[in-house]
Amino acid sequence: MSLITRSALLATAALLSACGGATATDSASTGSASAASESSSSASGGQGSVTIYSGRNEELVAPLLEQIEAATGTEIEVRYGDTSALAAQLLEEGERSPADIFFSQDAGALGAVTKAGLFAPLDPASLSAVPTRFQDPQGRWVATSARARVIAYNPEQAPEAAEFTSVDAVLDPAYRGKVGFAPTNASFHAFVTALRVAKGEDGAKQWLTRFKDNDPQAFEKNGAVLAAVDSGEVSLGLINHYYWHELVAEKGADAVNAQIRFLGADDPGALINVAGVGVLASSDAADQAQKVVAYLLSRPAQQYFADETAEFPVIEGVQTTKHDLPTLAELTGSSVDLGSLDSLETTLALLDEVGLT
């Protein structure tokens, strides 16, 4: 990993730690725009427009946001960036943030912003469409789609992975130097937080230390992890399920060597996490922001997630027409409460401590 990437991650951890207990009132710093790249030179948020801080990849969600603009008549400005860094940016900016909506890649970052008191309550009609396990108990954020952690494997190198039931399997010395992961990705951070919740702080530190000692191979993104598994560069990879489905849709099933294993167990490696949104309490475009949230939970948007990003829809009655996906009801995943994933700063500090940043 480059020194710049590592430094950025450590700065995020320090900022989250410093701001984690802040509220919208006592966080007076305006922050810098360096935590994310802007798709526009201005961030408006005025009448008829909203500014979204998006931890979702631009290639994945830009077409959907264009649909929302057309459907709601609301102009959308987007600042794309790493989810963890954007959460830290919001905590630094506080009530002076130009953001109206935080579109997060995972529940942990949403929880961190919620804990700082920066979100406003969402429209009850939006919340009612989504199962309670996929929303904040106080209605400050709601899931827009769900994804499962899986183990990608190369059948020629690790056929036994088809029977794995725990992520602990990747600690086997037989896989030394043969496991890929994306240490700066928010989905990996969420997995580590789930590991902390499930195993306790000491247990998580021991697991991560053993993992590091097994010489895992670091990649910048989950897609690169999957590509390495597919090519045989590594035997196993820790990713979200949809990367595999997207690769199959792009290349065809016969052209993809890698397979994925849903662990089917109450295990941190089977975490079912969510992408989701919250409306900033400081927004001066709250009505428009709530309309954007409502559209993200509409059938057209949920169908978009199911078909175009291969994620699990979070409202009933929507199924993908393009991918061979199980339903959420068919999956057995980790019992870790998504609301307990809000201690992102502790996770980042632990990863730094064990040398996995």
C-alpha cells in the first residue's frame, strides 16, 4: 500500500476518534474538501437542489442519481469519495457541512455520523418500507440495498473453500500468502468491526494478528481482489458478493474461474451489511433530500440495485432479472446488529495497531 493511502487512512482514524462524540452544534470546523473528489466545482444545496456525499462508486450509482433528478425535479450535486473518509469529513464539518445527504457504502459509517447527532429523522413513510433490522432504531438512517460478505476462491487452487462455514478458515497456514483483501475499503472495515463485536476486542486482535502473520496480499479494491483470485494470483479473497455477479455479467459464467462461498453461518465472515442514506440535520433542502431518500426506496430504484449492482433489494416484491442471486430470506448471515458497527474509529485504530493498514 502506498504511503499516501496509509496516511489518509490514519488521518481518517484520528479524525473519527476526535470527533466521534461531537454534535452538530459543537463541531465548528468547516473542514477541507480533500477527503473526496467533487463532481462539480460548487456544492449548492439550495432550493430545488441537494448535495450528496456519496461513498458509493460513481460508476455504480451515477445513472441512478440521474434517474432521481428526472423523477423528482431535484438537481443533484455529488461529492464522491471513500465512505470512511466522507464520514470523517462530515464529523469535521458539523453543522457547516454543505452536504444534504450522506449516501454510505456501509452501516458503520452511518452509525458514526448518527452517534455525532448529525442526522435528522427520516420520513416515517420511507422507514416503513424497510425491515427494522436494516434501519437505525431512531429512524436517522435507512438501508437502500444489502450485500453479503463472501469468500471468493479459485476452484483449482482451493476447492475445499466450497465447504467453508467460517472466515477463520483463511487463517490456515496452507493459505500463507494466498489470501487477498482490500484493507482500505469500507466493507473490510465493517467486517473487522463485526469481528470485534462477535469475538471481543482481544479476540479480534488475535484474529487480525494471525491473519497478518499469514501474509495476506493487499489490493486497493475488492474488484482487484476478485481479479487476483480469478487469475490464480491468490487462492482466496475477502469481498462482497456482488463483485462476482458483476464479473459474471460482464464476461459470462464460462469465462470466470473464480467462485464465491456464502458461508451460511452465524459468522463475521457472513456479515450482511447495507448501503444506506441519512439526511443531514443542517440541510437547508430537507424536503428535497427526503424526496431523494424516498425515491431510493421506490421500486424503480430497488430494481436498479438488484439488476445493475447485483445487490439485494431491501423492500419486498423486487427480484433481480439479470443475476442468479439468492434472496435475503434464503441467506444465513452474522447475527451482529448493524447498529453496533458504529465504532469505526476503534476499528481503524486496531487495524493500524496490528499493521493491516
